[in-house]
Amino acid sequence: MHRQTWFEIDLEKIKHNVQQVQSFQQKEVMAILKANAYGCGDIQLSKQLEMIGIHFIGVSSVDEALVLRKHGFQGKLLVLGGTNIEDLETLIQNHITVTAYSEEWIEKFTQHDLTGLSIHLKIDTGMNRIGFDNADEAKKALSHLLDQNAQVEGIFTHYYQSDQDEKNTARQFKDFKKIVTYLNHSFSYIHADNSDASLYFQDNFTNMVRLGIALYGYSTHHTGLQEALSLYTKPIMIKVVHPGETIGYGATYRAQEEEIIATLPIGYADGLLRINQGRKVYVNGQYGTIVGRICMDQCMVKLEQKISLEDTVEIFGSHISLNQMALETNTISYEIISLITPRVTRVYKDSHTSWEMNWRYE
């Protein structure tokens, strides 16, 4: 690692989190590794998850699915988002399962023989993103797909308030179950639970849950998970500024007294956005404050006690939780980790060793 800023992923904690959900649900788990596993590294995570028995991965696009196939993932892959008919041959050759979600999608795909193509139907139970709105639409889609020899192996919906409204989640499940029952088709996979729902909502109708952010230990419903992600850096300069001196672009911070300022090699081009100005970091037993505007590659931190260039500074981790950071920046944990850019080295830890990956320079 040439630049002392890194994103740490604890694989043992991810394993623990998967096992927690499995013990609660007793169902197959689909790991959601879209957007490069929320920035955590889809290739590395897919290999680790296979080792603990996870053989079904959800991604957002054909491109993401092909990356995993190229790097040796042999399990099942479901593209949760849109797909194009021009990719039909690629989908079949690479055993990539797709989502059928609209009349327009059905019209384009069913103009072709779909032998060898695996499909999951998406049912919209209120999110109004993608999916069939009602049972008749879904029935018509299923019929057309079967006529063209498609393998319609799955059906799913998505809970959009499972982190805050259990009644609405129950309503969505009821609507979903009604449509699936009406279709009277032998689906191999019936799934609805996302991360939050998988930790409290139980039913004997679905047979698979989808885990995204809960893989990493973040949820509103379960304290048994272990937070697996941390973002660290080390200072590159430490100095004392005098009363009246300013810090950073725009001179938005002015020292009121002699102050210890550490410059850190992390900025908004790494994913530490400018909204973090004024927030805390943790280093060597103390909390420092980000002062002045965050730069592209660096930021400055005010400290009460001097530190050394060898001290590790925590942006989020065991002392400042990712959820706390999300709350303080008016966003969600998903967004923060997804925005950590490729030039930040990923460090993977398991019970025996650790290793580094930097996709920008590999």
C-alpha cells in the first residue's frame, strides 16, 4: 500500500452475519453484490461467500454478472435490474438469470426462442420502481415466457419500508403471496425479504432471503450482527497553527488559539465528501474534528493532543459507527461505502491473515 488510506473488510464478521440470518430464517441466502458489493469488492466477496456455502448472487447488471463469471464464480447469478434483448445469447451462454419486469420487456424477449434462459418474475407491491403491478399482468407475462420455452424458475418482490413500517411489509407480503398463488406455477425460488426484513419477518411461503447491507452488519432490527467495515488513514503532516490562521480553501475555519492540525491523505476523491466538514474522527484515544473544507485528496483535523505520523486515524469503525456517520451526514450507510472510490486500497481480514487489493492499480 503506497498511500496510507484503506477500507478494511472483516470476512470473519461477514461469515458471522450470514450465519445469524441463516439460523433465524432457515432459508437459502442470496448475497446481493451489486455495485461491486457496495464498494467492498464483488470478486473477493463472491469467493469468500462460496466458501461458506452461498451459491446465489444478485447483481444489478449484465456487466456485473460477467465480471463474476470471468473470475470463476460458478453459482447462480440473478440480474435484478434491466436487461436488453441484444444480450440474449450472452445471457444463455453464461448461465445468467434475468428479471422480467414489464410488458415492454416481455414483448421484446418473447419474439425469440428463450430455450436456456432462466427468469425470475418481479412483482411490484408498492415501490413503483420495476415489476408487474397485478396478477393479470404477471399471468400474461408468465404465459408468454413459457410459450417461448423460458425457464421461469423464480418470482420476487421488494419490501420498501422494512426498516420502519412492519405493517406495510406485512401488507406487501400478503399482496405478493396472493399473486404467486394465483399464478399456480411451480417456482423454485420465491423471495421477498431484503436485509432488514430477513432479520425480523418470518413466513413459511418464501424460500430464500436477499442479504445486502446486513452482510456487513448493518440493520435497524438486529443487535446480533457484527459491523465488518472500517475506513482508516494515517497523517502525513502534523503542525501547530497560531490564533487567527485559517485552514483550507475559502478560509472557512479560523484558529482561536494555538491548535494542533493533522493533515490526512483522504478527500472527496476517495469518497469522504465535503459534507463531513465538522465531523469527528478517532485517533489514539481522542476524537478530532475535521476543520476547513475537505479537499480532493486531503483533509485537516484539529486535535487536542499531539499524535505521530504512525498513528491510525479512524473515519468510521469501532469508535465511530458507519450508521452514526450516515446519520450525521443525512444519508444512509449504503451510499457512504458505495462512494469509496477504487483508489482506496481494500484490506481483507480473516481469522488467519489479511491481504490488500487496489483495483485502480492492479
